[in-house]
Amino acid sequence: MLTRRLALAIGLMCGLLGTQWPEFSQQYRQRLGGALDELTRIVAAFDAEAASRSLTRAEAVARLEDNADPLARERGAAIEGDIARQARLARRLAALRDAGPLARLIVMAGDFDSATAGQTLRNFEPAVPVTAESLTVGALALVWGWGATHLCAWPIRRRWRARRAARKAETA
């Protein structure tokens, strides 16, 4: 009887925690979009600077990286990193937007930007699960938690039953 109550309590706790995954995913997408917007602004400003000097992006980056000044070389490496990150974030955000509600959670778990995910986690605010996606994930997490508790308790219950049967056999 205790195992059933414990399994239900753990199942409910897992269900409650599971309902927060879609909310975290939604907040992550918002942060990802904000990071992409800012990187797009930075790269566009760099492209405009390069164009004002009649240079392509690649030529401007090469000029910075070949410069004798360490500050200019570091700026070249930094903008090259920004350009690469902008492309990665754009792909990730497109994949999240193209995925369906539940598939979005799998896409996010499989390929996420660790810096954005870390910031999202630090600022995460739980939400009330009102979407079908949250309720589905919550129900799946509840069943998983309930089942995992029963699976972990199975050897203990088996031992208790064996002891109880041995005691009955001794008294009989």
C-alpha cells in the first residue's frame, strides 16, 4: 500500500515537472530569437562597414585577420565567430518553428545552443500547464514516474512477500 502511494506521489511530481518542459522550450525559443536578432544586427553593421569600403564580408574578415594589430585580428576572429553562430542559431530556430508542438521538444533536446539554454534556465519561470502539449507531456511524465517507482520497488516488494510467506509457513 505504501508503494502505491509513493508511486502516485512520485508520478504526480514527475508529471508536474514534465509539464514545465514545454514552457522551458517556449522561453528558450524566445531567447534564441532575441540572440539571433542581435547577431543579425551585428553582422549587418559589419557588412555595411565592409560595403562602405567596397569589400565583401569575406574580404573584410580576411583583412582584419591579416592585420598586424592584435586588436584587429581579435576583431576578425570575433566577427567570424558571430557570423558562424548567427547561421547556427538561424538553423536551430527554423527547425524549432518547422516542428510540431511535441516534435519541437525533441528537436530542442537534440540540438540546442548551450549558452542560450543556460541563460534560459537561470531565468526560467514555471507556468501553469494549459496547452495540450503541456498536458500530454505531463501525463507521460506522470506515467513514467509511477512506473519507474513500481519498477524500483519491485525487488523490495518481492522480498517482503517472500518473508511474509516464510513467516506464515513457520507458524503453520
